[in-house]
Amino acid sequence: MSYHVYGIGNALVDMEFEVEESFLQENNIEKGLMTLIDEEQKLKISANLTSSYGVKKRTGGGSAANTIVAVSNLGGNSFYACKVADDIDGNFYKENLEEAGVTTALGAVKSQGITGNCVVMVTPDAERTMNTFLGITSDFSADELDLDALKKSEYIYVEGYLVTSDTSRNAVMAARKVAKENGVKTAITFSDPAMVTYFKDGVTEILDGGVDVLFSNEEEATTYTGKDNLDDAIAELEKLAGTLVLTLGDKGAVIIKNGERVKIASVPTTAVDTNGAGDMFAGAYMFGLTHGFSDLHSGNLASEAASIIVSRFGTRLEKAEQQTLIAKYC
């Protein structure tokens, strides 16, 4: 087996800004959600934010990419299938993944277009709000899947954001078919409340037949199931997943398998930026899962890793942080 986790998802260069609540209100931006925008809107809001606040951080992003990088940072072997353009951001993105130790097939890709961007706005309460211009990643298709790498993986990990595009959703279904035929397990994350609110049919399609691992937060769980309380939502989601990993913010998390619940405590910290916390939790948990850790041990590693991410800007672990977690848990 070559890879512990094979991820598929959007390739986005993140630009993070610290903003006031008033900025979101004045620009009619829905707080706490990911909203798709076109290129003109992206250029306008980026210019506005840059002049008003200045860029806090620029890095490679995308939900599944953050998770796959986390697996690699902790010592796992990971592969990421995505699509970038032959432009400055595309080259930056490719190099960013390579530096993190993630294998890709991007070296052979020279597509014309514009690499996707995500404008991340963080308010004083540490909540992240995202405006995303997908660019060429909206054309991510089965053509970008390296099936040989997929067949040699233990898990395929899929981000929910892919349901916004027909071609991307079809790529997910093609990948799931190959995975099933080759004994590769499947993990899927809802990614964002907007996905289960506005693209529920697409989410249901990629969940067809159930999955081995499903990641969700509390809002996503109740929204997708249409249930008023979390216990009822859990009962519905348990039918779709062998293991349900439910993150609960500062209340920690719970891992549900075969009717049993493993409670994961949160690690106290002062939240500065929640962007990428769920991605990091999933990545650390997937690392533990593919390295023989118990659910409790995997969950504790994931909880501490996520607490590091929310305590400062950026979605990726620094070298010293990686080494600290590896020494403590691995």
C-alpha cells in the first residue's frame, strides 16, 4: 500500500483577512458560511479588503487539501488529486503541497485558466466567513483522478464542497466506484453548513450506499437530517456511516461506532481564527485511524491539533507543532 489517505477536493489559494463585523454587514456577506462568487466579485472584494485591512496570510488551501497536509505533517503518506491552472497561483499551490510532503500529479498538468481563490474573513469572535472563486477547480473531473494511486490507498477522503459542480460530483462518484472495487475505504466530510443547506441533493448522491467514516459538525448534522435535536440527527447519520465523527466546537467531539460513543474533550485555548479547524481535526483523526490508534487516542490527537490551529492564523501546522504532537501521540 502506497498511501494512507488519498484526497480529492478543490485547489484554492487562501487569502486571510481580519475584519470587523460591520464589513460583513455593509457588504451583505452571510457570516460563518462559504459563499461562491465570480471572478469580478473576487477581484472587487479582495481589493477592498486589501486596502482596508491588509492580507494577514496567503497559503495553499481547500478543505480536503488541509486535511491531507495534516496527514502528511504527522508522518503519513498522502496523495491529493485536484486541478490548478498554469499560472502564478497554480505554481504556488503545487509547490506548497510538495513542501508539505504530499504527492500529486500536478507536475504533468498545464491547464489554461485561473487557479481558484478563497477570501477568508475572520471576525473578532474568531468565526471564519469565506467567499470562494472556484476558477479552474470547478472543472475538476474524473480526468484529474490518478486511479493507480487511488487503488494503492487505504482510504479515499472527499470534501463536501465538490457537490457544487456537476463535473466534480461525477468525479466523486467515479472515484467511489473505483475505491469500492479495490477495497479502498471511504471517508467524507460535509465541509460546511452551506453544502447541506443549498446542495443537499448532491450531498445525498455522494453518500449513496453509505461511507466508512463521516465527518460533521453539529449544525451540519441537524441541517442535513432536518432534526431539531442532536441525538435525533445522530440516529439518522449513524445509518449512513460505519463511524460518525461529530465535532462540537469548544465542547469537544464525539465518535460514534456500532452504537457506542467515545467522547473527546476539547483542549482549552483562546480562539483567534477557526478557519481550518475541522479540516485539521479530520486530518489528525485520519492519521490515527490509518496507524492503528484507538478512537480515543485518534480523537485526542485531533482535538489538540485543532486547538493549535484555532489559536493563531493559518490552517497548517508549523514544524515545531508537528514535532510536539508526534512526540506526544505517535
